[in-house]
Amino acid sequence: MQIYLNGQLVSRDDAKISVFDHGFLYGDGVFEGIRVYGGNIFRLEEHIERLYESARAITLEIPLTQAELIQATVETVAANGRRDGYIRLVISRGVGDLGIDPRKCKRASVVIIVDSIALYPEELYKKGIPLVTASHRRIPADCLDPRIKSLNYLNNILAKIEATNAGCPEAIMLNTQGRVAECTADNLFIVKRRVISTPHLVEGALAGITRGAVLELARAAGFVTQEGPMTQHDLFTADECFLTGTGAEIVPVVAIDGRVIGAGQPGDVTRQLLDAFRELRLKDGTRVDYASS
């Protein structure tokens, strides 16, 4: 495995970050998770744009231009020879001291890891998954805007622990007003009378790249889509429910908090969108030239 670390490709054993890096000490940084499908990096430019938006929001200067970071990502994928895989791109504040003052960090650290990922086995795409609603609420935007994809995921991790304890692979997170925000690592959609709905970003949802792609595919297929407030009642009474995410893609949901959703199996709309997405992921993105590596 070759890992990009501050301008160089190094082995996994040699990929080391200082214990004084503020990403390690305080979770001060941002990241992106990106998929590679058949040598195609899915919507790489969109992911990079979102990364830079997150960095600007926390006044973190990335020591590369967007074009340079795109090129570094493509070259790292090629160097690892992976035609299918997962990219974790991390920008931390860099090395500082034991105080939280970001001015003490002179240069951000840039890490690109290319590896495999398998969040859900294929059988769950066929039979669906159950969800539970977490008691931990989504951090409100006036405390930390959820559109910032930061390295500090403790809020989500605590909710994920609740899901694990309940025997579920994912948990729904409500905002502090009791409305649906998202799941711990995925966006959430419902289908009601063939109208496809998802919580608005102002409810505490991340602007997921896969979320955006699914909305585009749904509209192109002639479905009505809407983004707005959503409550647990809307979830419990939906005809279908599914999750979207870089790792998850599109996963059907068949039960929430012990309540069966719809017919208790993946619905026609969910399956249609999953098929459409699996076609899209192979052609929408940036191709990798493995021969030049």
C-alpha cells in the first residue's frame, strides 16, 4: 500500500503523523471519503470542492490547489493499482503545540489513503436493514454546521454505539427540535405515494455527494422530489425508506424502531434508483491512467 503523505508516496508502515498534529490532538481538520469504481473516481471534483468548502469554513488553508489535489489523488489511486476501492482524503491543521491555538500550526498535513471498503454485505441490499433512532441528537448548526465534514465525529460515533447495542447497522439522528437530520454516516430518504423526500440540509444533514446524485437520478426518472422537514411519523408511515452514502451507496431500510416500513422489503423505487446509481458510478467521474503509474 502506498499512502500520500505531504507530497510523497510512502509505505503504510512509514505513514506517520506527529502526536502534536492538531488533527490527532483535537480533531481539527476535514476529510472526504471517495469511491473508485472500475478505474473511475466517482465525482472526484465534487468531493474536492466540498473538501475545500469545509476547509474554508474553519479557516484551514490547504497547501495545494484543487487541481493539484485532484492530480495527487488520481496518482495515489494509480500507484496502488486499485480499480475498485475507497479513498480517504484527510487534511489536518498540522503540527502545533498542546494548546488549541491554530496559529501555532504552520502548515496543514495532507494524507490520501486508498484501500478497500465494504460497509454492508450484498445480501442486505436485497433484503434491507433495520434502523433505530439514537438518543444522541445531531449537533445544531449554530454550534457546528453539519456541512463541515470535520475530523471530529464523536457525535456520530456515540449514536453508532447505540445502533450497535440495538443490533442495528445504522441509527437515525434527530436534531435538537426533534426532526430527522440524517444517520450516523448516511443520508436518509423516504418514499410516500412515489414522492421521494429527504431532510433539508438546514435540518442537520450533510450535503452528501451520493445524496445529490440520487436526487438527480430520481428527477431524471420522472419522480417528484422534495427536501424539507421530516419527523419520525413520516418515517414510520413511509411506503419505502433507504439510505445513501459514499460507502453505503443506496441501502434499503425495512424497519425503524421495531416498526415495519411498507411491505417490509426493498421497494420498487429503491431498487430502480439503486440500479440507476450502479450504472452512473462507472461513468460519472475521473478516469485513472494506471499505465502511467
